[in-house]
Amino acid sequence: MIRSLLLFFLLLSACSKQPSPAQKSWQAFKQEFISIEGRVIDNGNKGISHSEGQGYGLLFAVYFNDQKTFATLWDWSVTHLQTRNDYLFSWQYTPNQGVTDVNNASDGDILIAWALLQAAQRWHNSSYQQAANNILRDIRNKLIKNWQGHKIIMPAEQGFITQPGKLTINLSYWVFPALQEFARVDKSPLWQKLINSGLYLFNTAEFGQWQLPADWLQLDDKITLSSERPPVFGYEAIRIPLYLSWANLLPSEKRKQFLAYAQASQNQLGYLSPKANLLNNSFAEYPANAGFISTYQLIAQKPIGLANISQNKDYYSHSLELLAFIAQQQSIAQ
Amino acid sequence: MQWGSLVSQAIALRLDYKTFKLNLQQATAITKHKDQILSNQDPLRFLQQSKLNSDAVLIGTSAELADLLAPELKHKIKGAYLGVYPAQKNNAQIIIISGTTPDEVTLAAKTFAYARNAFPDTQDMFIKTLNIQPYPISTRSNIIVPGLTYQFKDLGFTTRTIHPKSKYVSLTFNMPSDLYHEPKSNVTIKLALNYGAAFRSDSVLNIRVNDIFEKAINLDNEDGDSFQAYTINIPSSTFEPGFNKISFEAVMPPVVSGDCTYMQDKNSLLTLFENSTILFPELDHYTQLPDLSLLKRTGFPYLSATNGSGLGIVLRDQNHATLLGSWQLIAKLSQINRAPLPEAKLSFKSINDRHLFIIGARNSLYDDDLAHAPIQLSENITFPYSAGHAIQEKHQSIYQSLEQLLFPESKSSNNALLQPLHTQINFNASLGSQALMVSYPSETGINKKLNTLITYDNPAVFYATMYRLVQPELWNKLNNNIAIWKDDAKSLETLSAGKTFYIGETTLRNKLAYHFSLHRNYWLLIILGLLLFVAFLSHQALKRYKLKYHSNTSEYDS
């Protein structure tokens, strides 16, 4: 009898300590893609690190209440990337060389600021709050341009203006849930204006047979596909419906457009294509990875099944998967 | 940037109050005909000096300076190092500030700033440690503390005898910049003085404050006199923030005078003793900003912490002009401070929790920089051109109306309040060769700091305008909160516009009095309410007393 009780209690305690699939996924991400010094490694891009990766790492750490990893990631980001003459982050770091491009990447700055705000709130850390405020101020003052009365996030401080009045932008840099949080904590009306301009661009810039957004856009007297980048809906643009879903801003008609594309791909190829050419409507010749699929599960409002760890050895795929999972959890909670 | 700041301050403090020009050059090594100069004895023989026309400071780590220094000099630098060597022309000197690491270079630069007395009589100095005496954050020895009595000798005055040839003697001291002078607060001076005999009865000791006549003491005792504590009171508001001078001038004409008459003045003597005292009243530190005249006189509020910990200088661009301009400014501030500002922060990044100077070309400014400024400087300029003054309309409150109704003879205070008027003009134009300085609150919340923005359009002339600004002719004319000037001694114009705020703490009594003066109606209602409440309580108490002790007595019984 006593033995049975002991065994029962042992089993109970063992069950209660079993990590959830999401936590396992996070642990696997840390093991595969975060170095001991706090550098997020993009193994799909020659092992470099970038501000976007640091931003994703920080977001995951705060979601999973992993203060220690957050602090390590933040320290590395400050030491190695926040070395410009402002509070923005150099976007690219190459091992054994250091920073190889001091230009910032606006999505990285936005993601890091958002993570810091969440960390400040969750762990009552005023230094994170101050750090976020500094980044927000420099984003406001350095990265925003006006275009036809709309506020536009430039991809970086330098470049992306091919001629006066001709801007190249990436709509996936509008991290909508982050902008909502910025509007809540920072009194500037700019953030709501950015949300409005992002929605305007999303609703207006539709291309191809399935009226999808593009990875890169060109703004001059009208909105067109960027002439300098591939005219595709792909791994960049998939984050647009991801962020919109996260912020509960994805309208049902647009949801249907994305799902129609997925259906067409399935019907024609037997798999979900991660890329569509918006000029000739052709698909990619390979299937989407686990992260892309998870994002589609989010769009389709289906429960996200996290992939086996062994199947998800790509930094970006794993990041998309965790992003989609967290987006689903947080958008349900709102 | 920090090194340049320390070096500029060091030079400024050595020159006391004089201004100087700065030039920034990249030091270059001689590469041609190097073999011909190898045998030369000059330790700086590899340094390109053809463009050097004045004293120079060469600063950097030993690794950074490696190509510029001869081997025998390089090998000396094993730690924080100061050296002085003759330049090749113009009798100029080259000061070398170096070390093996950036921290050692900073130590050497700080030593250069703090070592105010003579350096050792040698070319090299190897610094081990620098222990800076912790300055009291908000006081210096030469600034008086309200509420204290000082003997004249505490302020550097020695017993002096005034005679006809000496004209006057002076007592000098510095007042804090941020005192709130209440209407009846006085500075009390008790003079210990003796004066001689046989003057004319109209002899006087004239007392001036900052060259303005304040009081006279009639020296009317023919037999002379002696006082231990002759008391005079001067309103504290007479004194300026910063430097003040009280002058004592004895006018002692002889009794005997006239044409062809022998007149002797050896009796015209007055001695003022150093144990005379001056008492400064207890006053709140509470003052209105922005005010460039406070910056001019005392560097307030930027120098409210004497180690510079309240001062930040943000550079919005990396033009040489902006960098030199910021060093010129901090050099001037260190002269006003009479000490280096080691904790002052200079940065290209935004700085929090400090009073700031923001310096940069107009096209590099952040929108946030001007969020609370009375001027806008984005693509177009919005500027408040002065349109004279008007008397502020005074609305009579219920209190004042009541007072006049009940006491028609009484006259409530009706001081005229002048309000500046502005015409806001929005236009598209360059600043040309002008520079613009504007001071304004940093935010609308309770933790306001002061921002002072200095901007320009033409980098080629900006340094010259900053150099002109710190010259006494322009600097001493700073006033209001907006200044525009160019490289011309007569060009400075100032005006006042935008929001003001108070900085400092005042007593609860003064806060309540101030609040009462702004919201008299509310306070009147509160007082009436309290009176009614007390009346009600009294009535209830009386009622109970009557019930208890006189329950059978009617109220109307006589």
C-alpha cells in the first residue's frame, strides 16, 4: 500500500514537472541557436547574428519567463550591436569579424524595444523600461518618413531611398502588436499613425492572382512591387499576416485570400508553397518549412502543432514556429 | 569626445577668464624622406607639423600615436603620461597626453585639467593616481549659504583704512543662482568701523551694491566715532545671482576749504574692520526658468552640481563644427565653475535625467528635441517674432470684489503685469550664418529639466559663431530664453517666448501661499465651509449643554 502510494506520488511529481511542447521547443531553440554568450545564430545565413534574431530571442525569453537567458541576450546585444551613435542596433554581426554593417534594421530595433517593454513589465525592471524608451525615441526620430500623408517605417536609417520621393519598404517591418504596445506606453501619436498606415498599405498593396502582399514594396506616386527585389510573396511577407493575427487586426476577407492561396498550392503541388511569384503566379518548387506551416495554421485559426525538434533545425523556421505559437496564445488571451 | 572636453576645460581654467580658439586636426606622420630624419634628435620628428601654427595637444593611446612619436619617446609611455615638447616653429609647445589604454589616457587628461599649479620642471610626467576631492554637490567655497552669518574676513576681506586717495573698498561674494526672494527678506550688514574727526558734517560713507547706490551713513560726529555693529539692511532681491560686490566709499571733505587756503586731509580716515558681519536670510531655492541671464552669470542650472553631474551635452551630428562648438561651450562653463566638470556627459546619444545642451545642424535635429520649444525648426521655421508687450488683463476675483465691497478704502494690489506679445511666423528660409539658441522645458511632467538647443545651417561658420558667443561682449548680454547671433560683436538679439517653469523646492508655507494666490476662490470656499462646520459643532455642543443642565428653561426666558 505504502509502496503504491509512493509510486503514485512519484509519478504525480514527475508529471507536473514535464515541460510542455512549447517549453521543449524553447529549450531546443536555446540549445541550437543561442550561444553561451547570448548571440542568436542564424544557421541558414552562414552563422551570422543580426538584430532581428536578437529581438526574436528576447521575445521568446520573456514569454517563457526565462530571465537569465533574457539578460544574457540583452547584454550581448548591448555590447556587440548597440555601438552606434544612438540607441539603435547595428544589424549584422559576423563571428570573428564583429559588426560588419553598422546600418540598423528597423524590425530588429522594434522587436528588441517590444521585448524590453514586456520584460520591464513582467519582471519590474526599470532599466529595461528606460532602455526601451531610448530605442523608441530614436525610432521616432530617425526611422520614420512621410509619404502622401502616411507615416512610413524605413527599413533602415541609411539607404532605401533610390530617388527623392521613391522609397523601398518592407511591410513585415510593421510589427503590429509591438506598435500597439508602443502606442499604449509612449504618448506619441506616431505609433497609431503607423498602425493606420500599415493597414492602409496592407489593404492597398495586393498583387497577383491571390491578391497577396509582397516581400518588398516601392512607394513613389503609387505603390508598386520593388524593382530592386524579387517580386514575391514569401518568407518576408508571411510575417505580415502573422503580426496582423497577433494584433487581432487581420480581417476575415484577407484571411480567406491567404487560405485560397494555400488551397491552390495544395491542389496543384500537393504541398504548401512558401513562395509565389506575384507577376506570373508561379509557385516554389519545394514545400514550406515547419515555421511557414505554423504561420498558416495561425492564419487558419487552427491549433498550432509544434514540430518535432529534430525536424526543425533551421533558425528562421523555428523562429516562425515559436512566433506563431505565441501569437496564437496571446491573441486568444486578448 | 570626452578627452577633447577635458583638454578644453584644462586650457580654459589655465587661461582663467580669457577665451581661446580651438582647432581639430588629424595628426599625421611624415612618410617621405623618413630616413633623412632618423638621425634627428627631436622626439617629435615624425609628426607632420607644417600646418601647426600654435600650441597643440596630441592625445591618444601609445598604440594610436606609435607612428608619430620617435622610439625614445614611445618607450617612455608605460602608463598615464603627460609630456611637453617644443614644436618646430613659432615657439609653440606640443603637449602629449597618452597612456597604454584609453583609461590611462583619460587619467592623464583629467590630471591636465586638475593640476592647476606649476607642473614639474621636466618634459615628462608619469601619473599614478588622481584622487579628486569630493566637491559638495551644490556649494562651492565662494558661494554663500543662505541663513548663515559671515564675517567679512570669511569672504576674503581684510581690515582696510579708506583715505581720500583710496576711493573705496569692496566686499565680493557669490550668491546662489536660484534663490526665491520674498518681499521682506533683507541682508543684514553689521559694520565694525571707526572714522576720524574734524570732517565736514556732510561726510558720508556711501554703500553701493554692484555699483548701484543703496545706503549712506552720515559721518556727522565732529569728534570721530567708532561702531561695533552699525546695522544696515538691504533687500535681498538687490543682489544678483552669482557675483556681487558691496562697495564702501567714504566721502570726507575737510572742514576747512577754499581758494588759497591750506587744506589737510590726514584726518580723513575711515577703517572698516574684517570682523564686520553680513547675514544672508534663509531663502528658498526656487526660481523660474528658462532664463539665459542665469546661464550667463552662473551657468545655472547646468552647474548646479559643481562636478558637472547635472550637465549633459548631446551632439546630433558629427560635424567638426558641432564637436568644436561643444568643447568651446564646456570650456566656458568650466571657467564659470572655476573647476573642471569631470562628470559632465557628452554624447551622440540622447541623455536622460540631466539638464541638456543639444547641439547640431538643423537638419540633424530630432523632432523630439523641439517638442516643447517655442520654435519649430523642421523643414519650415516657426518663429515667435516680438510684437511688443501688453498689460495682462487682471480679472478681479470674488475675494477682491468682496474686499472692495466691505472695505472700500482698501486697495488691493494691482501691479501691472507686462506680457510679451508675439507674432508667430512660419517660413521657409535658411539660418544663413546665424546660430540660434533656445531654452525650454524638456517635458510637461513634474520631472522637468532644462533643454537649451543650439543649432545652425552652415557648418563652415558655426565654430566662429560659437567662439563669438563665449566672448564677454556677447556672453554678458545673454538674456530671456531665445538668442540669435552671428560672428559679429553687435549681432546678438534675445527675446522671450514659450512656457516657463519653476525649479527647486519651496517651503510648505510658501507653496500654500502660492496656491492660495492662484486659487483664492477655492480656498475661500474651504474656509467658509470650515467656519460653518465649526459653527455647527458649536451649536450642537451648546444644544447638548442646554439639554443637560437647563432642560427646563425656555430659550426665551429673560
